[in-house]
Amino acid sequence: MRKIEAKVLLASCEIHRESFFKKAHYNPNASYIKKMDKMIEEALEAGKPKIAYRLVYIESKGDDYVVIEGRKFTSTVLRINLEKVFKVVAYVITCGVELDEWSEKYSGGLDFFFADSIKEEILHNATRRVFSTIDDEFNLGKTANMNPGSLPNWPLTEQKALFSLLGNVKELIGVELLESNLMRPVKSVSGFHFSSDNDYVNCKLCLREKCPGRKAPFCKEEYEKRYKL
């Protein structure tokens, strides 16, 4: 059997202080900001966000599924989004075990909340950077992402098949897939990255309108007409 050879990329560990405070609704003049600045400095020193990724090819498509290198992924939304493409980049991106270990000393109260938001921001910035690199590497042009568990139509149980496309992800970048299909470190994200001209964002199909992580408003027309949900 051919050995799977996913690529590993160490992403930049960065936080843009002003935009981070604004996005997280932190008051830059509040008494806790001195503590936040100290935590940010520690996190930037400790953090080593990384990605395991691999270009994989679609072998066949059905009404509500695609088959990628022998693995069947069942989702009407995924199938429709991949209508015009024959290749995707499977990936797992993480804030890194190093940052997870750093945050363990901040286990209670506001400190825990601050550490969690710092890890989230580092993951967000790393994701943006590595996607730009991947787009250039594979000449993907305009792109979109789908993530198992982000919508009921593509459940979290599909994580196992996605991880199998990358080989031993824990050995590669330290991310462990648990029995629950959640990942450890928690601040990790997995999915497919692919060429798209549809401006697809998971949030457009999400009915949880008050989600704090929402990146786009719910689109009833796409939900009902394009994806027939």
C-alpha cells in the first residue's frame, strides 16, 4: 500500500493587537489589558501553529456524495460545491500543542477566557496565512472551505475519513482525533479547501443566527434553492 505523504507547514504565530481587541470587544483602556498584553507576549513566544495538508483527487460523484481516494464523503452541500472541481486540499490546522500547554496555567475565571481567545486569534491568523500559501502552491484561484461538523448536512463523523487522507496527523502536527470526532488541541480546524466561484461560506447555511463566530448572514435563497435544504 502506498504511504500517504501529507505536507507539514509551520505557520506564523501572530496577533494584531488593535484588531484583536476590537474583534474580541476588549477595552484597550481597561485594567485587565496589562495582563492581556503579558499573556499575548507569552503566547507569541510559545506558539507554533501548523498545518498538515495534501492535494487529493475526486474519483466519482453521486447525488449526495463524492468519493476521494476511496473514501466516501456524504453531503449534498459538499457534492454541490464540488460540482466543477476534481481536486481538493484536505487539511488540519492547529494552534499547536505548545500553545495548548501554555494555556493550561490559565485554567480559571477570566484568565481562562483570555487564553482561549488568544489561541483562537492565533489559529485564525495562521489559517489565513497558510491558505494563501496553499492557493499559490496549487494555483487554486478563488477558493472556499467546508468543515465536517460545521453544518448538519456534513456531520462530524466524517472526520475519520478526512484524517485518513492525511495519514498520522498526531505524529505530523500533534492533533489527535478523539472517539467523539472532536480534535485535541481544541483550537484546531479540519476540512477541504477548494476552488470555487460561488462565494461559499458555511455561515450562509447555518440557522444559528446568533452564533458569535458568524462570518456571513444566513442566506435563505441559497439554503432553499441552491442547496435544497
